Amino acid sequence: MKEASTDNIQFRNEFSSGIKTYQDVSKEQESLNAQLLIKAGFINPELSGVYTYTRLGCEVLKNIENLTREHMSKWGGEILMSSLQPVESWEITDRLENMSSLFEARGANDISRKLNSSRYILGPTHEEIATPLAKRYIKSYRDLPFAFYQIQTKFRNEARPKSGLLRGREFRMKDLYSFHASEEDFLEFYEIMKKEYMLLFEDLGLADDTFITLADGGNFTEKFSHEFQTLLPQGEDIIYLDRKNNIAYNKEIVNEENANRLGVNFDELEQVTASEVGNIFPLDFKYSQPFDLTYTTKEGDTKPIYMGCYGLGTSRLMGVIAEKFADEKGLVWPERIAPAKYHIVTVSKDNKDIAHEKSKELFEVIGKDSLWDRRTKVTVGEKLNDADLIGCPFRLVVSPKSIENGGIEVKRRASDVVEYMDMEELFNKYGKTR
RNA sequence: CGGGGAGUAGUUCAGAUGGCUAGAACGCUGCAUUUGGGAUGCAGAGGUCGCAGGUUCAAGUCCUGUCUCCCCGACCA
């Protein structure tokens, strides 16, 4: 294999990484996250509310989802349910007519009339798969509690997609389903998940601005569900925030009845806009009943199963984080989910000098946690601007000037402080990888 | 689904009242010069003007239909 030597921004020794930034992005898209993510080459719009995750965006999405896996795998095993779902199951739960955002796919189409005429639902959520699936695993009280999760592309035919990744027709979501013998057991697990979600938001750098928010249970239940709302000026939701008690209330449940029920004076609370990045629901018997999901008790009785479901919008999180931390120069990624920790910028006329040699060594030693801008046909200014736009946590400039000053010029994306050090000092101080 | 705006080069856009052999900037290709904050010069390539009908000697421009995108609202397990 020939050495990767194209004049590009290199990533992980890929021959050609396909990483490109764009100077002009249509002003049509108003939302900051879409503007920046398109400009910086993280996503590409395909249809209204539908995006491709290009090289850098795919990396960020994977990082968010792998972090999510670390937390969820403590409590349930990962599976991958089908995206196409049988219409019959949706008839059983009576959601075929009641959910407005269903996409329907038909087996018989213009391309192949030989196929049957079966109708499918393009999965917007997975209770209709998860519940019957659980029947295969749960027979006895000995099988409980039980939980599994998946991370998958969901499809919802939103009337109006908007705000880039914040609200699409196709988006990524983690959904976990839990099954319990009793309500007490369910509630215990529900609290565990709340804590686990907050730990995840801490890793994502969002903990300080994310609040558990009481919300409508939807057509799942009469009980409240709990949303995780991240403060964001461009968010879709208005929440009533009680900072003192660290809890919030979605505007949709703010009324006199709930004021009395909860003993809360909503007028005293702060109204803020936020984006719903997660939502967890007590499902009670809402799905176990129609699918006849039961277990046998120690005494030999047959009882229905308590269920809960726990959603997290991984692609929406990417949009929220992009938008929340961005500054006038571009994206600013939290270290755990950035496409790379280090963005190496080489200042070299022809990639034949000492700056290039040192950059190459740096890139090879750091390995997968670095991007290397080794382009020679663009000016330094353009490379520095691109580094700011892409938003990796650290920028490492290797140039005649930096070498004169002691080696590598190190600057954090979120700071203006510039330091000079050699490779050993760099790794001692900031680590080789994340 | 209601209201508003827009579809012209790879991208961002300009092309009142029909005359276009369709432009600019950026990007792209080649050569030379250039390298610390979005280079310089020279030479090039690149378009069924969203799609389908219609009016006209003549349509990017006018009419009808249709599709798509964006924004506001309604909706949003």
C-alpha cells in the first residue's frame, strides 16, 4: 500500500480522509448547528430533516453513542431491533391511527411488483418490537428484572423538520426497555436510570445545564414522564425551572390542576428554553397487557409485567452540543466526543522540511486521536481558520517559528493561551490520547 | 396541514418592464510565485436556468400545473 500522501487533512492514516470545509453555506438554514456542521463538513443535507453524517460527523456521532453504550451496558445488554416493523403489532397497541408521524413502507412498489403487498412501519420507536421480543425471554419471576437497549436510526414523519439535527425525520436514538415484577422494582430501576443519565450528561459536558423535567406521559400513561432538558436558546421547549430544587416542569403540564397535584407555584419559577435530549417513561402495563407479556410468580400465579422505556436522542445531542458550545469562529467540542483530541497544523512550503518531519512524527505517535492538516496549497490562515471551525480541543502548530520556540505550539480551542513545548512535555501535560 | 420566501455553474448569488450567444465571486484544473489568520499572476474547464405543459417571431424572464428546499405557525411516542 502506497503511503498516504495526498494533499489533504489526514485522519487515522486514511489515504484520503474526505475531510473538507466550505466557505459558503446557504443562509437559508437559520439554525446555528446546521450552518456550522455543514460548513465544517460534519453533515450533508439530503432531504428536509435528513442528513448524512460525513467523516467528522460520523466520528462525533460514534463517540456520543459509544459513551452512551458505556453507561447503558451497566444495566442492560445491547441488541439491535429491526427497523421495519409489522403493521399488525401497531394495530394491537392501537397506535396505527393514533401516531401522526408514522412512515409506512409497502412491499409492493413500482420497482418490483413481484413482491407481496405487505405493509410495514418504518420504526419511529420500538415498544411494538421490544414487548413481544421480551416474551421470548421472560417466563418466570426468576427472569426479572430484565432490560435491553439499542442504538438505532428512527423514522418520524415530522410535519415540519427544523433546526438542523435538533428535529429531523430520520435521527439516531438510544432506547432502553426494562421489565419488572413489581412497581417497586420498576421505580427503583427508574431512579437508577435517572442517575445514570446524569452521569452520561456529565461525560458529555452538559450536566450543569441539563435538568430532569416533569412532562406529559403522552399516550403512554397518565403518569408524568421525565425529560432531560438541556438549556439552549434555540431549544424547542419551554420549561419552568426550579434551580433551588434542581427540577423543572415542561410548559405542557403547567396548569392549575398540576400546580395543586404537585404543590408547586409555577409563577415563582424561571421560564427558559431548552432542548429535550432524553425522555424516560413509566409504561405500567400499557404494552405488556396488549401483548400479553406476563410472568409466573413464586406461588405459581400469572401476573402482568411492569415496563419502562428510556430514550436518548444521540443525533440531537450532537446538534445541541454543536450549538451550545460554538463561538464566532466555529465549533468547540467537549473532549470526550470531539472527532480527535489534537488538530495538527503544519506550516511548510513543500512538506519536505523539518516542520513536516516533526508533524509526521507527532501524527504517527498520537495515532487515531489526531487530525493532521498537511495541505500545502492553502495558506496558513486558512488552515488555522479550519482548525477553529472544526473545533478539536487542542491545536498543535508545527512551524519554523514553533520549532524556534521549543517545538510545538499548543493552544486549546476554548482558550487564547499559547504554549510551546516538545512532544514529551505535551504528552506529560495533556496525555497522548483521550 | 395553514401562511410566507426560494429553486440559474461544484458553492454562494446577480440576471426590473420578454431580446441571453446566460454572468460574477469563490471553488476546481494547469504553470509560476507564495506560507502565522480565508494568497498573487497568467491560462483553462464547467449550465437542458427544478420538472412538465402553454403563450410568443423570441421565455431564465409571462401563464398553468407539479416537485423540492427554507422560515413562521399548528402538530410533535
